[in-house]
Amino acid sequence: YTSRHAVIRKIHGSHDTFPGAPLTNRSRRTASPPLNSSVRFIVQHREETLAKLNALRQSFCFSLGAYALLTQEPARSQVSGYDVCVTNNTLAVVSTGALHTADSNMSYRIAFNSSLPTDAALTVVRSSFYAMLSGSFEAVKDWHQVRQQDWYHFARHLRNAISHNGRFHFTNGSGLPAKWRNLLIEQSMQGAPVENFLGWFDGLQLNAVMNLFVSQGVKT
């Protein structure tokens, strides 16, 4: 995190180095100026945005880790030796076949064994992946100078595709073609599925550059 002194220097010095800095009422830096309400708002907004980006990333990583543990050896065989007992308020992990007294008369017992459909587990991963991509864009879309970032239109069209039944949908040619690194979204992709367009690593990288943009105010 940027220190209070550094934040003040950025805002009162060159607003271009800090996305979200106010566009009016700028003044020259004075010795140890107090944080005014505008500065406090910017700092708070930055911290809230970073918290959203990190939470989305962590949720996806959690689902990805769970998917790997449940579907890949050697973890898969070990996990299959346990059941999960579920009530309205609790989760309990017990050995397969072991007795367990739930804290409620209403409970489910879930076994993770070889009959677990890999496709079902992958669906959960994809859902959290798309939530990360869409939510990350929503978190940063109103930041100052965000439209000048080379990933902005790429991320915007991804978000739109996710919200339009998983297919690219262009109401006009705004921001097309949208290129980020070696990936390209163009008009000819109208109606094409977003599934398998962006890999998991690239999705994590896209979240990371947004995080960097908000935290450091740099062009990524």
C-alpha cells in the first residue's frame, strides 16, 4: 500500500500518476498537508476496489484448487475417503462410513468418489472464473483514466459476453478490434461463445493488471 505521504504527493503533484484523483481543486503540495475529504475518499475508494478485486481472485483460486483436489491424483483418492455432512448452518468432514451425529435432524451426507462427474466440477470453476472477469471490470470501470488502458475494451467486451448468455454481443463497433497481449476480440466474433476463449492463467493476469492499475496508478 502507498503511504499517506506518497498518496498526497501523487495527488498534489501529478494527477496522471493516480487513477481516480479529482480533476478539480488541485493545489501545490505543501509541507505535511493533512488529508482532506477528497483525498480520504480516494484512498478509501482505492482500498475498497482492491478488496473487491482480491476477493474475486481468491474465490476463483479456491474453486480451482477444489477442482484439482477432487479430480486429480493423488489428492482425488485421498479425498474420496471422506464425506461431508451438511446442515443449514454447519459442515463436517468425516471418514467414509463413520458415524456422525449432526446438530440437526435435517442433513445431507455428500461423498466425493470416482462417480463425481468431472464436468460438474468444471462448471463450478468456470462460473467463478467468469464472475472474476466480469466483477473485476465492474470494480474498475469508473476509475479515472481507465479508458486509456490497453486492456479496457478487451475486458469490457469480455464482461458483455459473459452477461449475454456466454456469447460475444456487439451493439456497435465501439472499441473493436480489442487486443490485449496476443488475444483479439473483433466484429467477426459476433455470436461466438466466450467459453475457451480466455485461459485460466490469462484470466488471472487480467485481474492482476487491473489490480496493479488501481494500486499503483500505472499503465499496464
